[in-house]
Amino acid sequence: MITIVDLKTGAVLPRASDTRTLDLPVDLDLEFAVASLDAGSHVLYRSTRGKEVSCLVHPRPLSWRAHGEECLVADDGAAAAGHYTLCAVEPAAD
């Protein structure tokens, strides 16, 4: 298990290492800090300009992320399509 922190709510959550993640879009509106992914690997999110953006992405497992890294994490664990939330990866417990 890998611990993440939801950057919108502050909730600390354990997640499986195969939980899907997405790189953080540079123009993601941090007020909303969420995105959705369809079955075709297109992410939809709100940009800092207030527009809905859709682009092709490549999901990666949570285990590939560095501690402290911010990324979008699947709310439902390992499912490819679904809702993603802005989170930070916590360091591994000793």
C-alpha cells in the first residue's frame, strides 16, 4: 500500500500500488483539481482559462510515482476509466 494525500480535502488515504495515476496537466485549474478519464485514454479537465480540455494521456501505476510527487489519482483504485483527484504521494513508512 502507498499513502496519498488528497490535496483538496487533506484526507490521507492508503492506496494499492497498481492504482492508476495521470501526470498533472500544466493548465489544470487547481480550484477544481479533478479530471475524468474515458476508456480511450482521453482525460477531460477544466483549464486555468475556464475551458474544458480533452487530450490523450498515458496512465501509470501509483508505484511509479516518487514520494512528494503531485499527480491525478483514480478515485476507484485500479480502474482505467473514471474520476481522478489531485493528490500527493507520501513517503513510505519506516
